[in-house]
Amino acid sequence: MKSLYSNIIGEGKPFIILHGFLGSGDNWKTLGSEFAEKGYQVHLVDQRNHGRSFHDAAFNYEILSADLKNYCDKYNLSDIVLLGHSMGGKTAMLFATQFPELVSKLLIADISPRFYPIHHDAILDGLSQLDFSSLKSRGEADENLSKYVSDFGTRQFLLKNLYWKEKGLLALRMNLEVLADQVEEVGEPLPISAKFEGDTLFLRGDKSEYISNQDEQIIHAHFPKAKIVTISNAGHWLHAENPEEFYNAVMAFIA
């Protein structure tokens, strides 16, 4: 079985971080380094079809959870702190319900166990329209993408996927074809019977609509010990928009 790519920082208790849809472990490098300074071995993992991890036609949460189990087996990891954002949060939820003996603390950033309708259409259309045979710079890519994605911060997040495949030729690290084709998998709910009885923290941005007050019931149905903390002045990318408050909330929970 193919193994996921990761950047491992520090020594100590294992702390795995899973990025969101169209992201990568690199999105968490700054916070990951801060967690490592507190005595954790931080694993910034790229999920399949993202970042530097392998590309594959199969893509759903059962498979993403199995990838993570394979990763833990490879590095002999147990008693882990597991943090997932958005899509990574859904992977982390399922993994914790399937392998509770491996997870000491579960943290979910701005996603609920419920179903979400597809809402990445403009982003995927914009990325699909990038013509790498003619693009010569990140600035040009940003200009083209702005026709589909108006928010500057979102574009900068997406353009972190750009890299020089060879001299003069830009490309995307993600497997855009598969992710666009199977985007409906990202919104799939946690199975009804899935439950994790361990310590769990849900973090939500006060400007985000991903975790509503109505979601608290479904959260506690799957995660009876769950606490829900709201991060101020933050939307869906709460860890990037208010990193200090996010860091403090995480440390208060896992310490």
C-alpha cells in the first residue's frame, strides 16, 4: 500500500494534523512548529491526491481513513493527538470512530459530522481553466483565477498548490481531475452508527457557517464528550485568520 507524504517536526508525543480540501500539510507549518516546541512530534500529513502525496482514482473518507491507519502503522504511532480541518476533520472523525484505541485526543476544526452540499464549483472551475502551457508566473495564475474566485485570501491558499514542474512550466500538485470528478465525496456525512467516546474538541470560527448551533446535537450524538469552542474574528480558515487564539484553545485542551 502506498504511504502518505508528511513533514515531521520535533520529538515527543505524536500529533497528526490533516489539512482541508485542496490544501496540504504546508498550510500548517507555522502552527505545527509551535506545537512541536511544546514537546510534540508533529506530523503534517498530505492526504491522497493533495500536496506531495500519491495520486489515485479512489477517493472517499473510508479510503482516507485507511491511508491514515497505514501511515500510523508505518511509523508505529499510537496514543496520538489528531487534529483535522474541514475535509481533514471528516477524515479524523471517521478514523477516531474506527480506531479509538489509537487516539488520545481528537480536535476538529470548523466542520460538523453532517452532510454538506457541493460548494466548491467556482474554485474547481477556475483551477481547471488555468492553462499551464501559457502561464509564466504565479501573478498570471492569480489574475486568471480571480475571474472565478474573487477573494484574495482564498486564491493565495489555492495557489500554494503551484510549483515548477520543470524550468518554465508551472503545474498543480493536487490531482485536480479526480478531486473535481469526486467532489461530492467531500460533503459526505459521518456514518450514523459512528461514535468516539474519547476527549474531543470542536473549534469553529465565529464568522463561519460550517458549524451552526443546530449542529451541536449531531456532534454530541457521535462524540458524547465533545466540547465546542468558538474562535473570534475567524471564518472557515480559523487557524490562519486567528492563529493565536486557535493555538491557545488547542493547547488548553491537549495539555
